[in-house]
Amino acid sequence: MRNTNQYGRKSFIGQTFATVLLVIILAWVTGSAALAANPPQPAYGSATIDGNYGEWSLANDFFANMYRAGKPDKQIESHLYLRYDCATSTGYALVLAAPGVDVLMQPSDAFVKLGNSTKLVDGNSPNFAWVQPNAQSGRAQGWEASFSLAPGSYTNLNVHVQVYDDGSQTSAVAERSIPLTIDCSSVTPTPSETPTEEPSETPTPSETPTPSETPTEEPSETPTPSETPTETPSQTPTPSLPGPSFGSCYNPVTRLFRLTVVNKAEVPAYIGYDIYGQGNSFVNLGSFAAGETKTFDVAQEGTLRKYISADGRKWTQKGGTHVLSTAGHTANNLLCKGSVEACKFQDDNANGIQDAGEISLGNWSMMLYAGTVEENEQPIATGVTDPVSSYVTFDKLLPGEYTVCEGNVEGWLPTIALCQPITVVSEQTASVTFGNVQGGRIIVDKVTGPADAPDKFDFSLTQGEITVASFALSGADTPFDSGLLLPGAYTIEEAAAAGWDLTDVTCVDVTNQLQASELPNPISISLQAGQTVMCTFTNTQQPPAPEYGSLTVTKAVNWGDATPDEVQTFEICIAGPSFPSGNEQGACQSVGHSGGSLTWNNLEAGAYTVTESNPGAGWSVSGSGVSVPVTANLTAQHNVVNTALNPPPVAPDPGSLAVTKVVDWSDTTPDAAQTFEICITGPSFPSGSEEGACQVVGAAGGELVWTNLLPGTYVVVESDPGVDWNVTGSSANVEVPAATRALHTITNTLIVVPPPPPPPVDPQVGSLDVTKVVDWADKTPDATQSFQICIAGPSFPNGNEANACYSFSATGGSHTWTDLAPGAYTVTEVGVDTGLWTVTGSGASVEVVANNAASHTVTNTLIDVGGEGGTPTALDPTDEPAATFTARLYLPAVQR
């Protein structure tokens, strides 16, 4: 019971204190009501337009709520605060977003108007400032501005801003038109000093100001506050020193407030604060230079009253209050910001890890989204990776969940997810890495013979056990394009197609036309980054298996009143698939004077032309020159009837002449406009200029046929085609028999004059003269000794090519290398025994200049290894004569 009573007593004391405090606050508010906003009248006073709204009283200066789309029946998106300075006829407006809402930094949408046409101020004006702006996200907490307006009554005040609340929304005063009354006759001048009474109320955390400037760097350690003075700081006014600016954020990880303090005075000053309602809580933050900004870590919550002093001894409370509240800062997103750092690298092996040697990539776009990315959602910030560091940093981000996405670049593929979630923690930098590699392509083309075949051929493109694509192509289809593929091993396989043979497969790198695969089908391709491989599959149609039938021609002979001639025979010929020309062996058969049946067996199915060879002038023939279809496994029937004429016809049967024009363009591109004219002169065309005597054929040549010709000799002449053609077969006599087609060929060959050979090029060469000097040191030269010298340079890169070396005799001499490409040549003696010879000049570099002769000398000096002189022998040491030992030992010199 005692504990319960104690707790109850404490609760009662707390309630009593709160009641007293509330009475004091209400009294202060009542005493200040003359200057507070009383819509439609604003609060009367001025403000500094700097984006720091700490000087505003959100209780006294409140004027109106601003609704979504300006409709009072919709949710409140922001709040409007108004002041008016009668001395300068200037209005001041402050717009702050509602909790959980951001203001979009769109200057033209942030305005104060009368109606819809009279604009007083907007975000493009110099007397406008965003509150707590974030340039990367394009969002702010609100804005403040000033504007000129004469006192009076207005019915159409229109204040507007664009906000972000589940998407971009319009926030405006009710119906975009509310009343405003400015009455300066009853305004009491604003006191010049801060009243000595306690603040009328504690501002809510959402009203915490943020300094207009962000320090370029934070102190390496938090300055130690001075001890709380034993007496209450002096309230002596300091008119020349404006109040300091306080801003803060809360770090939920360290559970500390980061307090930012700005000296707004133009002279050095001391700045401090105490916590309202707590004794001995004064903290001296130390001396500040003019305009200087400092930051401090503060653990204690409460309402901070600001103090300023010129000397650190006499303090003046000035600049209002600042609230530190864990709950308030959290609820109003006044949390210390963090940052995200995104890096981009070239993932050559596509393993998702930046390995040694894989370079970083600059100028790559990155997008930052709040939370997960929804469809059609716009990023809150964008940037590009730095060309040097390959990083892009998104800073001033509230703690929470974000998503970083990289931009697509044509020709590149991601090796890590395009979008990656990331968690931002207060005052920390979170990192995310993206890898990309240039994609390759595999293109598959199909070629068929015949080209117009409609058949489709099935293909599969696989990577290991994974099928990348399955597709079908005909010869007329557009080639298959795989699209971008990650580098790696791929396989292309064409499925077998009935009736077709895969006759050729080629795969080349389209850049250098080099073979890019192992052949044939299936094809393995090691696709490289950025590589495009073109594979062509050629299929040839198998000839169809022939089907056979038969043809029986019945020859009927009607002699009429004529006496049958028993020696008369009749020849029938057929022309078709089995006998293309109609004159092959077996194409013709004969029957006697009484006629009969003629049968051709094992004929390929198709149409056959049945023709009777000219039986003579005394016959009328029907059924000759007729096409008869032969069907597989069946026997076709046809009749040819000959009737004897009495008297026989006097006119011979007409013949025909076919001239084949062959054009040889000598491996040049044919001229499609070229034509060739051929004329015939003979019984049917006596002069050769009659109508129908001449015919024309095009650049490819072809067959020209003259029919119904009187039998006889015809001269076939080609009109002059020009000096560029060599013509054979023109001006030839061709005999055209009756009822027979004569054949002739004229060939034209284009005369190609080769271009003159290029003039000889005078090569720019030089020469090198090497002199070999042999010093036998007064010994008798060994005639078998030789010395080999080689040169290495532009004309002899390895120094061992043919003619790169030359052997000198025992006495040396000179040798000149001619026609040398200019450049440096190394002169080296090879195979020399340095135990017997001292060599100078070997291994030297000699410069050969075009049209000049360079020279060099290599000298060999014999070493007397025996110490006694004498001519060295060429004997093996085991064959040397026995030495006579005296006081010294002489070693034999060995010629190697």
C-alpha cells in the first residue's frame, strides 16, 4: 500500500505540474494573440527567406490546410502558414508537407496567386527557397517565399504545391480560392527583443528546422560542451547578433541526435543552449566564426532554447527553440541520412564477381528507387558512374529499404541482377556492385538448292543442357538472330530433313571473316564478348526417285487408191523426261508400210511429244507433234495416221531453224542493257531485211527460232556487236531440210584488255660492308680456319635466314650484303672459340640507311695459350705430341 500511495502521489504531482504549465502557456498565447494569424487575417511580422523555418511559429502562423486536388473532402497533403509585414507591404508564405508526404521540387508548381492569373510568386523567383531540399531525390519538406501585396480584402487566395503521396499529387487550398484580409490599422509593432517569458508551447518534432548550409565535413570529434553556469544566463539583449540556427536529425542506430548549429551573425560569436524545464542544463557550444557551422552529438531529448553571446559571458536567448524528440523525429522522418554507393565493372568472364584485371566502367546510368520497384514507377534519384572511380553516390537518404537499378546500354548484358535491393542506415554508406559484359550474337542463315524450296529446317541453339532457342528456317526466310548472349560455349544443330542433304556448313566471325567453329553439324562455338558469328547451313534437295510408265503409239497407214509400197517405212520419235532431245538412242522406232504398234517401256513419268519423221511429200500426217502424258505404272496410248495423197503435194514441208546465242562475259559483270541481233538470209528471206528475218536476244543470250521456213540454205549473220566482242559462228551457211529443225550456235566473247602493269618501284635499300680482320699474333695462319659472321635486322629478322651469314677464310676479308631494307642490323660472329681468340666488333648494331653503304669491322686476335708461341695445331688433345717437361708446363693450343 505504501508503494501504491507513493506512486499515486508522484502521479498527482506530475499532473499538477502539467496543469500549471498549461495555464502558463495558455496565458502566454492569449497575450500574444494580437500578432497571431486569425484567418482570414495572417499573422503580422516578417521572415527571412532562406529555407530555414525555425523562426516561424507553426501554432501562431498557421493559416489554412491544403488538400489533395484542392478538395476539402480529400486528405490533407500540406499546411499553409502566413505572415504580413505592414511596414513593407510584404507577405510571407510557408508551406510544409503533412507527415509521410514529400514536396516535389517543381518550381512552376509551387506558387502563390490571386485566382488563376495573377501570380504573386513561384519557385522561379529569387525570393523563394525550398525547405530541407534533396537535390538527388528532387524532394523537399516544403518551401517559403515572400511577395508584394497591398493591404486589403481578397477573396481568391490560391496557394499550390505538387507533392508525392503514393504518386505525384496536387496540394492546394480549398477550391484553390480562400479569403485573405490584410488590416494594418490594428497591428501592434513586433517587439525587437525576445520576451523573457518561457515559450508558449513546445514545437512538435515535425517543425524542427534544418540549417540552410550543410558543413563540408564533420569535426573529427564532438566538442566538449562547457559546464552549465551556476547562474541563469543573462538576458541582456544583443541587438547586433541574430539568433543562431539549429537543425537536427536522429540516428536510430547510435540513438544520438546530430545537432547542426550555424552562426548567422556576420561576426564571431559564442553559441549555447539549455533544455527548457531542466535546471543547470546550459551548454556552451563554444566560439563560432562568422557564418560557421558545427555539428554535435546530443543524447538528451527536450526543447532547446538558443543563446548567443559576443564574449561568452553575457548571453542572450535568441532564435527561438529547437526540439529534440526521438518519437517526433522518427514520426516526421527527421532521421540522419545515409548514402548508397553503386559501382559498375566489366565482367569479362560473366561470373558476377570483379576479378583481377576486370576494369571498372564509368558514365553508366544508375537509378535509385524507394522500396521495391513498381511498374512505371519513377526513380527518386538518378546518376552516372564516375569515369575515374566508376562509382556514383546517392546521399542524403533516409534510413530504410531502397532499390538500385542500372540503366540498359545497347550491346551489353548484366551478369548480376539489373535491380538490387539495399538497406540504408543512418550516417553509413551502403554499397552495391553491378557487372556487365558485351553480349555476343549467333546468326544462322539457311541456303537451299533449289533456292525457292518452301521446306523448313529445324534448328536448336543450346548452352550445355539448356536450350537457348528452337527455330525453323527455309531458304527464303530472314536469318535467325539469337539476340545478345553471354560469352560461353554454344552448340547449333540442324535436324535431319527427309529428301535433303546437308552439303555445307560455314561459321565465321563477321568482323574478320575467320572460321569461328568446329565443323560440321552439330557446331560448337566459343562465343566471345562482343563477337557476332554468322553460320550458314546449305542443304541440297535429293532428286526424286523416278517413276516409270509406258507409251504405245499405234501407226495407221491409209493408202487410199494408191498401191502400197512394201519398202515404205515410217519413223516415230518421242521427246520427254527419258529422251530430252528426242534423238537419243531408243527415242525413235520404225514401222513398215502397213503400220502397227510401237511401245516405249520404262519411261519416266511426264509429258512426251510424239513426232513422225518426214515420211515424204506424198503423205498427209495427223497425230504428229502431239504431247502425250505418261503416268507412272500405266501405259499411255496415242495414234498417228498417215494418208497417201493422190496426186502428191507439190510444195515441200516447211522446216525451222534454231540459233543458240552464247554470251561469255569473261568473268566480268554482265551489262543488262546489252542486246545482240541475228538475221538470216535464204529462201524465205531472200534479202535478209524482210520482216521477221532478224531477231534480238538479251545480255544472257538464249535460243532464237525461225519456223515455217522453205527448205534450203540460210546464211546466219550477227549484226556487228562492237569492237569489244569476239564473235564465232556468224556468216555461216546452215542447211534447213523440209520438216526438220536445223541447229546453229553463235558465241560472243567479251574482249577484256588487262590494265597496264604498274611502273616498277625503285626499292629504298642500302648495303652493309663487313671487314673481317684476323690477327694471328705473328703465328703461321691455319689455312683450314674459317670465321662465320651473321647479320640480323629488317631483311633477316632471325639472323639465320638464307644469305644472312657469310664465312671468311683464315685471312679474313670483306663481304657486302646488298639490297637491305633500311634499319638497325646486329653483326655477330658465330662459332668462334673464345678460348683461342679475342673478338672485337661482334654483337654491334649497325644502322643501314637507304641508298647508302654502311660499314663495320670485326677483329679476331689469336691467344697464345701455350705461352711459347708457335702455330696452333688442329689435333685432338689426345693426339698432340708428347710435351718435354722442364721447369714449366706448356698447354697445347687446340683449334676447334
